[in-house]
Amino acid sequence: MSRIRNTFKRLKKKNEKALIPYLMAGDPDIAATKRIVLALEKAGCDIIELGAPFSDPLADGPTIQKAALRSLRHHTSIKDVFGLVAEVRKESKIPLIIMTYYNLIFHYGEEQFVKDAVAAGLDGIILPDLPPEEAGTLIPLAKDAGLDTIFLLAPTSTDDRIKIVSRISQGFIYYVSLTGVTGSHVGLQHTAIKESIARIKAQTDKPVAVGFGIATADQAAQVAMSGADGVIVGSALVKVIEENAGAPDLADKAAEFVKVLKQGVLTVTQ
């Protein structure tokens, strides 16, 4: 069983939900990203998503787009992200997921990418622009190597799409809470989220984590109460990193923010 699935299993026994923060690798630089990752783990998060910067993202809103551009100015590559993960693995066993776009994997080569990702210590991959119908070669490569391929569902997903994603997604299912991009300021529709999660869970017992549009401890708590097994927060944390990029206590600031989010998630079981 993968580190990701083990984490959800452990939390379920305690009736807790996973907090999954996202940050852009290489923003403000790779060394700072390592410090932030280790600080977030100490702050209580359960799984960490690392963005690999890409110049033309489809799912990312302005905040994460700017973080990707800042990282690209340092010429951050997939190999740099693998090196970062390998460095983190010297000190931590927290599940780590890479989130990026298929163009980078295609250029790198699927087989080599999976081999290097696993060797570095990555646990999963999320590719928002890779639909299941086009993932026929990557899925078996990743499965054989022990790298979870995590697919997305949205409010517009049909029952047939839910069935497909429920079958092939490994680690967990990523439910996008709204139709839009990351960091959207559209209010979360908690009743709709609850209904969608129920639709998904009617077809699978795999964990469901909810992301997009979650920025505060209250919102994290409300999503956790909707039946989600995990809460994903990206743009709000990336904004904290952007605002404190030059500060010597950058990692501490990020950790403080995550600590507050974790308390929000924990209120569900208190």
C-alpha cells in the first residue's frame, strides 16, 4: 500500500481528514521550498503537493501562474523537482505528489519520468490536462512502479465519468469544487459539494479530496464536514509565500498558515 493510501487509512481510523497543501517548487527557490516542505509537515499537514512549473497551465489561476513564472526564472526543471524530493526524503517520509502538465512528461519520456520520480521518492502524480482516455500508457507504467496516478472529477462530471475515474484513480480522487481555475473567488457551494461527494462515494470506497477555492480554516472545516476525506489548499498558501518571499522566517510564516488550516480541519472531529 502506498504512502498516500496509508495516510488516508491512518486518518480514517482516527476519524480525521487529510490536509493537503500545495506549493510551487522553486518559488522563491528550491532551497526555500525544501525548508517550507519540512516546516509544513511539522505544522501538521498530511500530504504535500509540489507544483512543477509550466509556462502554459490550464487549471491554475493567476496566483499559481505567477509562482510558476517566478520559478521558471530560476530555470526550475522536472529534474530539479526530483532533486528537491530526494533531499526532502533524507529527512521526511511525508507523502509527496507532483502536480504539473503532460507536455513536460511527454518531453521527458513517460517511462523515464516514472522511473526517476519513484527513485527520488515521489508517491503520486496529478496531471490536470491528461484525461483518462489518453493515459493508457502512463497508468500501467506508474502502477507497476508504485506511483499513484490521481485523476480529477468536477461538478460537471457525468455518472459515466465518475465510474471511469473511480476505477483508475490511485491514492485518492481529486474533486474540483467549482468550474474554474485555482484561486477562484466564487463562493463554495457546500450543499453541491456534499451531493457530489455522495455521488462519487456511491461508486467507490477510494478517498475523495476536495480542492479549488479553499482559502480559510472555516472553508476547510466546511469542506471536511461535507464528506471529503481530504482538503486541498493551494493559491492561499502560494500567496503567503509570495508575500513573505524575502523574509528570513518565510518557512515559519507558511507553517503558521497551515497550522490554522489544520485546526479548521480538526474541528470536524473535536
